[in-house]
Amino acid sequence: MKLARWVEGGKVSEGIVEGDRVVAFPDALTVGDVLAQGLDAALRIGERIDVSTGTALAQVRLIAPLVPSSIRDFVAFEEHVEGVSASVDGKSEVVPEWYQAPTFYFTNPHTVLGPGDEVSPPVTERLDFELEVAAVIGGVVGSSGANLTPDEAASHIFGYTIMNDWSARDLQAREMKVRLGPAKGKDFGTALGPWIVTADELAPHVDEDGFLAVRAEVHVNGRLIGDDLVSNMGWPFPELVAYASRNSRVVAGDVLGSGTVGNGGCLGELWGRAGALTPPPLAEGDDVRMVVDGIGELRGRVGASVAAPDLPTARPRSRARYAPTRK
């Protein structure tokens, strides 16, 4: 089953995609409502839907398939780390700490984009895409969603969607030299879509080691730039979810990105391997198309950059420990 949100006649509707039609959920349910009930309940809801009452998919505009509770983005592909590290400091390496745990960062759920949406990046000379698959959490997560085992985590993966983590690499590099971030290098736009494919549909693609073995590829202006198997992750999705829940919580509506796939899943990896900006950074008007077997296609377009208001640099301060006495 495919869960989606769309705009028709200026109104947002939420439901499923079946073939070439979209059909709203019964009882005015939203995708968020259905995620909260969990996968088994969602499949029962799907059985109640009369596809003949739907609208042609071609007559609506798909938007992001959910309003995320949070977005965690991992860095789970060793090959990606090798290439991107070289683009940062000229040295290709995977530090020992990468192998110890599946590191992630939180990104902005308020700047989510949907299929076909135009991204408005900050002023940047190194705009990049990042091809990822994301797991979406559903159901009332046991033990308040904290300290899940991988098996418990697997039972709360509701489904999967495609994720494009738009990135301004020059801003990201400056921020991370401060040993924090990424922040403004990332949080201007994360695209999700075109829909959420429920986990049962992708179960036949899970290999014997628990990895999701589907092919992912990305095209820029019709040219194939990168492709990989999602099963080349260092950890399967249930282990990413379990790690996210450590001494914390995961809840329905959380989105957990795999991190960028290897073999050209982003331009930054290719820049590191080539030692040059080849292929060139994205520019206004570029079309980025991502395709993942079993999920679908997510397309995005680069819009004009937006210059934010200037802020002053840090001011030298006295480092005094006591405030002067006022007269």
C-alpha cells in the first residue's frame, strides 16, 4: 500500500495511491492518524477503501507524504564517507569511530519539500543533492519508544520513502570546522516522496542479513550520476531505529534517513574522488530525479538562491568575570 498526500482544487487530501488513482482515507483520517495506528491497522483501513471513488493521479499534485514528527539523517554508507572525506580535506578515510555506531544528525522538519517542489537554497557555490531511502515509524511504540531492540524496532517500521537531503557543501564545511553542525548547510530543504510504501510491500526485498536490497539511482538533467544498492549500508534499518531510541524515544511519524548511498549518491563524494568539482555543483534550473526500486521516483528542481539578511561576525569581548558597577 502507498500512503500519500495531495492537493486537488486547492484542498489537501490524504489517502492511498492505487494504480493510477488516489483515494482519500475514510472518516477524514490523515496520514498522521494512520501512522499512529500502525501498519496492521493501516492495512485493514486499506481494505475498506473503494478505489472506484478516487481521482486520477494525473489530476492532482502530490506533496510530501507526511508531516514528520522529527527527521534523523544517518551516515550509513562507508563508500560515501570515503569520498566525502576527501572532498573536505583531501584525505579519503573512514575514521574508526564510524564503525562503532550509526551516527546521525537531526534536520529541520519545517522545511520539508515534496515531489516536484523547487528548492530555494541559500547563497552557495557548492549546491548538492543526497540520494537516500528513509524509514517511517508507525504504531504505538512499545516502552514509550525508548531503548528498543532491533527486533522491536523492526516491528515499528511502517514503511519507506525516498529522501533528498539538499546540501550547501561550502556552508556545511565552514560550520563543521567549529565541531558542530551541519546547520545552515542543510536545513533549508529536505525532500520526501513520492509516497510511503508500506513495509510489507518491500519485505520480499529484505535479504537474509536483514538489509533492504533495492537499487537506487540519481539523474541530473537526464544524466545518470550515481547508483547503488541500499543493502550496502553498514547497518540495516532496524538497527538504525534501535540506535536512535537509545536513551531517547522514537514515535510515530519519525523519519530516519539512511544517509547518502555510495557510488555517486551525491556530488560531494565524486568531487572528493576526482579532486575537482566534477560534475559541477548544481545550478538554478537543474532537474534532479531519484529512482528507487519498489518505491518510485522523487523529482526536484533547483530554484533561485535566497540571500538572507547579513549578520555581524563575532565581536571581541573582554572575558571579564564580573559586570562593571553601574553609576
